Amino acid sequence: MKTLPTTRSIRNTIISIAAVSAMALPLFASASVNNNTDSDFFTRSDLAGTTSNEELYAKLQNASRNICGSSRIIATGSLRRSVGNQDCYEGTLTAAVERLDNAEVSALHEQ
């Protein structure tokens, strides 16, 4: 004759489900953080209409942030991913400024 599950086994099952869900949640959150699209990249002709070096540098900053994703822990789900995104941002921005080869924008970047 089968017996009904005891309170202890039900409680253990619920705790196990909660633990697995808590471990899986950051994976789902970080999977949707970095949505790169082709619109994140732009060419020199896109920058031709920029009126000042400050605006040009702001465009490079925005593009770098869009490429690498947020460095906020709430958005990334983990400290490691936040640090990785920040390192990506800094490296991408530096590479973009160097590739642009504009002395004024380089001076803004070095401030």
C-alpha cells in the first residue's frame, strides 16, 4: 500500500526547486543583456555630420556601451559579468578613439 508523501519530503522538494530556480535566474537575466545589432556600428560618413569633438566622443562612448552591454550588476546578474562588460567598454572605446586618429578626441579620451 502506498503512503502519502510526508511533510518532510514535500518541504525538501520545495527547497530543492527554489534553490535550482535561484541558481538559474542569473543565467536567464544575463542571456538577454547583450543584444548587439548592426546598428551599433557606424562609419566615418555617419560621423561627418557631427559638429563638435565632444559630440563625436559621446557617439563613440554610446556605441561602445551598446556593443559591450551594461556594467550595472542589476542588469548583468553578476559582478564578474559587470567587470567584464566594463573592461570591454574601456577597450572598445580606446580602440575606437585610436582608430579614429583625431588628436582632439584623443585628448578628450585621456582626460
